[in-house]
Amino acid sequence: MIRILLSILLFSWASCLIGQEDELFRQGNEAYKAKDFALALEQYKELVNQGFTSPELHHNLANTYFKSGQLGKAILYFEKAYRAKPSDKNIKQNLAIAREEIDSPVIEIPEFFLVRYWKGFSGILSPIFWQILQFIATLAFLYGIYIWRMKDTEAHKLKGFMIMLGALLAMLLFFFAGQTAQNQLTNRDSAIIMNTSTLMSAPDARSEEKTTLSEGVKVRIIDGIDDWYKVTLMNKDQGWVSKAALEVI
């Protein structure tokens, strides 16, 4: 009886949280449509502070920051949304529009086209869905073994072998796609410059200045010492920047 009551209470608590999330999101959307961007930011940020997250929330928050003139924050949340849902064309397009607003943008050297295609393919599904497909392929592989070992005719044995081979290739494909999708979600080595900063040659404010980094520039973190991060720019140039000047995606 106690377990039943506890389950009911937990379900009611979860339902209240879901209702609160929906209400805040709805209020944020209405404020955005009314061009009350300050109120929209308040509602969306409250959701983020409460631990709620989704590509749609990050996308709306990014759009609101963009409309509010906070380019660094806008690109940060566009990147978060794109990482969670790389197949969404609207997110990708809006991220590209926001990047065009960067003052003196660092020209990005594009990834090898096969790498881009593979990441795009892996991002079509979430890691859990790739695992489900991998499980189904495993069952098909076992079924192929059964046919190959238990049937007597050559035709059935060949059929079993072909099922085994196809299922094995599918298992490998789904496994590596799931790993790539998981890495894209959990990778924490990319960051966005939040305000105009300077790329230094060493982790010291007195060291040589290499270049100016505008708000919204994306960097990759490769090392850290005290209050400094060693970063690589999208054009592969390297240097040091203050930790306070950026936010990790």
C-alpha cells in the first residue's frame, strides 16, 4: 500500500514538473511572438536553471538572445541545439546566419567531406536509437547463424550466411554511428567567446598578443592552466585565452 501511495505521489510530482515546464515554455514563446524578448529570456532561462533541456528550448533561447543583440550567447545556444539535433535544417540555417554577424570572423577550414557526411548521418538518430537498431541487427545475426547451422540444403545455408554477413555489417555500422552520436552529445572541448578578447602566445597577460577574438567566435579547448585555456581556432591557429572570456558548449 505504501509503495502504491509513493508511486502516486512521484507520478503527481513528475506531472507537475512537466506541466510547469510546458507552461514556462509556452509563456516564453508568447513573449517572443510579442517581441518582449526580456520576458522570453526570463522564461527560457528559468527552464535552463531548473535543468530542463531540449533542442527546441536551446533553439528558442538562441533566437531570443540573437534578437536581444547578445551574439555570443545566441551562437552558444545555437551550437547546443545543433549538437543535440544536427539534422534540423532550421537550427543549422539560423546558426549560419548568426555566424555571419561576427566581427572579423575567423575563417573556418572545413572538415573532410566524408567526416562531415558521417557526422550528419550519425546525427540523424539519437544514441539510444542506434543501440536499438544494433540490438535488432544482433537478433538478425543470431537468426542467420541458426539457419546456417540447422538447415540442410545449400540454398538455406547460403541464405543464412548472407543474413549473418548483412547483419554483421549493420551491427558495425550502427555501433560506430551510435558512438559518433554519443561523442557529439558529450564532447565538451568546444567553446564560444562571450566578449571581445585577445589570443595570447602564452598563459600570461604580459605575453605577446596574437590576434583579437570577436564575440561569438568558436574555439576548441586543448589545454588549461590556472585562469587560462589553450585553444585552437577554426583556422587551426593556437593560443591562450582567459577562461572568463568564453563558455563551453
